[in-house]
Amino acid sequence: MTTLDLKGKWNEVKGKLKQKYGQLTDDDLAFTSGKEDELYGRLQQRLGKSKEEVRKIIEEM
């Protein structure tokens, strides 16, 4: 999923992530254009997964 795709569908993806991973907060899922790496880093810490695993999870949503 490209950054543009992610930006356009983020609200939908965010809702699905919160359903699947109840421990995620709105702060964890805050998406700011140009700061995708920070988002991936927060999700890595909260989910205990690698960056590639997090990207794959998001792409599959």
C-alpha cells in the first residue's frame, strides 16, 4: 500500500486495527503525512512485531 493509498483509507484501516488489536489507542494510530515511520514504530512497540509484519498487517486490512 502506498502512502497515498494509506492516507485515503486510513480511517477504515484504523477502525479494523482497533477491532483486531484492542490494546491500540487513537494516539497509537495517529497518522500524520510524512511521519509514516513514527506510526510504524508505535505499532511495532505496541504489537511486538517487526516493521515488515506491521506493514503486512496494514496492507491486508
